[in-house]
Amino acid sequence: MKLATRNSDRSCDASSQEGIRSALAAGCAGRRGVAATLSATGRRRYVAAFTLAEVLAAMLFLAIVIPTAVEALHISSLAGEVAARKGAAARIADRVLNESLVTTNWTGSAQNGTVSEGAIDYRWTLSVQGWPQAQNSVSPMNSLNSRISMEMLTAQVTFQAQGKDYSVKLNTLASSPNQAAAMLSLR
């Protein structure tokens, strides 16, 4: 059997055990990255190995891939956490608006508070603004329209996720309780 090195034209004759030993001693190998050795029984055994360039290329590839994968996991974790907390914040804003409409306590100044769900605090603020579209609307009761003004109630819920503030706003329209009573008495 003839073994040739990649970088030279010389051949190594390895037809006997002595020939294999001398070929190995001379640096002859069957393939790049594979070394032929003799076992204790005299049989040839090939040992595979990586070259230094292959190991460095693999380490460079991992140095690029691992930080990118960790950042992708961080972003997906933040997106999931924000989505779950926005759902809870929307439920809290809905509850604040409904309670304010039922109890008619929104006619005063802006209100605020904090709701805790588990270890997370949700800060809410209820504010009232005039709704300018109410004056421009066309209705069969134009004379009544001039006396009724709609108010826009806004519930804003703020929360934190991974150190950043996020908020959810919900709006609804309502007429003043005094105006609603006046409207009922006109009918």
C-alpha cells in the first residue's frame, strides 16, 4: 500500500508492518486530518482530528451565533411579558372606566390610584375632557343638542416591564349625570 502526503510528491511504501512504521515515522498519512497509527496487535488504526484552523473557525462562528441567540431570547421574553401585562392593564382600565360611569364619580377632578396584581403594580389615572364633536353633530333634536355636551373619559394605566415604562389608554364617552337627568325631564 502506498501512502502519499499532500504537500509532497514522495510516496511511502506501507506494504508490511515495518513499512507502515517507517511510513508513519517519515510523516506519511492517508488523508489530511487523519493519522494512521499501529495498535498493539499490529493493525492499522486511523485517528481523526480537527486542525487548528477548523477549531478557530468553529469558535469564531460560536462567538457570533451565541450573543445573537441570547439577544433574540431577550427580545422575545420582553415581548411576551409586555403582551401579558398590557392585557392586565387593559382589564384594569376597563374596570376603572366602568366603575366611574356607574358611580358617576368622574365629574370631579382627575383621579388616580394603584392596583396590584401579584408582584406588579399598575398605576391608573382617570381624566375627563370635553368632546368637541358633540357640538358639530346633527341630530333630530337640534335644540336639545345645544344643551348637551359629551365628555370623553380616559383611563390610562402605566406599568413596568424589564425596567421600562409602558402604558395603555382606554376612552369612552359619557354625558354629565346632571345633563342626563335634565334630558329625561324634557321628554
